Amino acid sequence: MRDGELLERVRHGLPNAPVTQLVVGSALPTGDGRAGELRAATYGRGVWQIPLLTAATPAQPAISLSPSVLTFASQAVATASAPQPVTVTNTGSAALTISQIAISQASTPLGPESEFAETDNCVGAPIAVGQSCMVQVTFAPVATGNRSATMTISGNVAGGQGTVALSGTATAAGAVVLTPVVLSFPSTAVNATSAAQNITVSNTGGASLSLGAAAVTGDFRISANTCGATLAANTGCTVAIVFAPTASGTRTGSFTIAAGADTLTAQLNSTAVLPATDTLAPASLSFAAQQLGTSSAAQQVTLTNAGDVALTLISAQIASGDFVAVNSCGNSLAAHASCGISVVFQPKSVGPPPGVLTVADEFRSQSVALSGTGVAPPGVSLSPLFGLSFPATGVGLSSATQTVTLTNNGGLPLAIATVAVSGDFAVVPGSSTCGDRLAISDACTMQIAFRPVVGGSRSGALTIADNANNSPQALSLSGSGWTIRWPPTDRRR
């Protein structure tokens, strides 16, 4: 409700009672379980109270985590559990954006270490109302006993975050351990290969063990392997792994190796990104005929990056031709975005001068063909060149007509705005073939008559206003009027 409407309600409810003070409070109780009230204090009438209706709540996201507590089964130190999921749901009324997912570390004699790890498809991409994303959590203890941590999911919600309690029980490590048991690779472009990372297989027991073949799943590959068929006591071997994604998004896999009667497993994860793209369209721009010295309306070339990373080192320039380019892309284009390069045709010479727009980026240089025709401005000639002179004509009479020719000898159609005649002269009605437009190289005519209203020398002008550069065009008109006497005077007397 607006302030003016509130005051009107107060005034109608308090006739002849001057209001001395108005108080509006969103937290003031209304007595019926709601809050929000207008209070008006008056002279001699006490305090009047009017409940206020709260305006509609602005659309905002909300976060729901299921479950909010994750408990893992017993897990040997230096091994990784199977992942458990947490579903993140947007229960609000606007898009939810998850900015970060962080898990607290455990205090150990060697310093803080992570005993829980996560992979997700939540961070970065907006989550629509009612939609969900998934977080996969793995338990990989570094010390025995009851272990716990807190996973904090930050986003654009009231309070800024939600939390999930994580817990599990760690048992003593076996004779053979893997280090690390969770291997995370940096983001890597699809169809590219990351740098190698190592997993060490260590035999901490007092007897040698047989080893099986090492294997990986998902978009991961073994690039080197020093492990043989057996592993001596108190020794280790190393397996090098690379990430070679074939599709974008969160990618997970596992490393397994049999050691004696046990099978050891490590979790592998990373994010694959599509490389930047540089689609440019259209491949050519064609402009209409444009008058010399003027600028056309802008036409746009669109650069699109469909990749997951920014496109960099963007530049745009006119390689040739009478064109001007304005680059609104800057030197970088964000992932999954488009930008425009505007081109204007500004001809400096008559004819069809071809042009080329060159757009370069970190990958390559592309060309857009530009075409347009520069034309001369509308040109006008009036004939006769030096005006019209009419013979002496009796006052009140009309002379014989004379013809004026208007010719468009320019490069664009001539738009005729007005035709005006001054003095004792006139365009004979119905004699003009000039409309409001005259085509290129075309001509029109009109008949001019002298109609003196007084005797003596008379002058005037024909004036034509149009869109030619030298508008208006004027043609001088002259003639002499003489007075007719009746009856004629007999000079022989």
C-alpha cells in the first residue's frame, strides 16, 4: 500500500482529528499472528493502528540437501570407500547458483589432511527452480578411529550456504596400501591429455606379495607402470595415470590392483571442458547503394564461443574497402557466449569497392566478405540555365508559356519536396510532369507563364526544394507588363 493511500485511510477514520505522528513498522505485531502495522497518534483521540499487508516476497532461490548427514561404513586407513550421494535441490523461486563446495580437513600429526573428497555437477551451472544436482562423497581415512568432517555448499541463498555432516570409522591399514586413494586431475580439454599423476603401491608387511595387473576405468589411462608380478616387503612401486577425456563435464573412474588376497582401489576424478570455439557468421555482408560521404546502417557479424572456457586474443579490423568495424567483443569472449562486431559502409568513391573484415583469435584468423556500391548524391540541372525572359505582356493577360526541364543526373533518385513560383509568374495547372520523385537519369518538365498584374519590369523565381546537395535550385524569371488603354487614344488629333 502506498503512503498516500495509508494517509487517506487514517484521515477518513479520524475525522477532524489532526494526526501528530505516523509510525510504520514491519515488525510491529498486529495481534493476529502477523507483523506490520501503521500507527497514528492524534490529539485527544489516542493511538490508531492499521495492519499493513506485506508485499509479495521477491523471487529467491533456496537450497535443500538430502541427506544432511552421511555416515560411512568401516574403512581401512589409506583406502577409499565407494561414493555416497548428496542431492542438492533448488526449492526456491529463482535460479540457484552453487559457487563452491568445501570439506573440512582433519588434524593429524603430519598436519591437516582431507579424509573426505567430493565430485559434483553443481558448481557453475545455474539450477532451475525445482531441479537438482548431485554431489558424490568418498571416505578415505588417514588415521584410525571415528573420523568426521563438514561439507559446506555455498550458493546465492539466504545465509549463503548449507552443510552436510560427514562421519565414518577408520580401521588399521592392511599390509599393502595405495597413496593417494583419491586422485584428482586439473580440468582438461576434451580430446586432450593431462600431465601424469602417480599412485604408489606400498608393501608395509614383512613378506613379499603377488600383484595383479593394474587397471583403470573411465576417461583415464595408465601411462607408465613400475609394478611387476610381486612386491617385496617394505618396498613400493608406482603407476602413472593420465586423464584423457572424450566428453565434457564431471568425469570419474577408478584404479584397481590385486595385492595378495585383497583388491585395492583408488578413486579418480576430474572435470573435462570443451575447448573454446570461434564460430563467425555470416560469412559475408552486402550493403545497399550508399551516397558518397554518408554512413549506412550498421550490420552485425556474430562471434560465438560454444566451449567451456573463454576465447582469447580476439581482434577485428577492416583489411580493405570503405568500411568501418566496431568490435564489442573486446579481446576475450566468455564460455557459452556470443558477441557482435558491427560494420558500417562509408563509401568514398563511386562504384562497388569490395572490402574484407578480418577477425582473429587465439586459434586462427577468419574473413568476412563485404560489398556495397558507392553512388553520387542526387544531382539536378534546370534548363534553360540562365533563366526565362518573357516578352512584354498586357496587364491581366497571360503570355505564351515557356518550358522548364528538371533533370536528375546524380546517382540516387531525386526526392522533390516543393515547387514554388514567386512574382507575376505561375506554373500552368496540369502542365507539370514532376511528381515527388525523379528517377536516376530521368527528367520532367513544367510550363511557366507570365501574368503581370501591374505595368513595368517584373521579376520572380522558380524554386525547387529536393534532396540534392545544392538544394534548393532556383531559376530567375523576368518580363515586362504594359497597361492596355480602352478606348484607344487617337494621336492624330
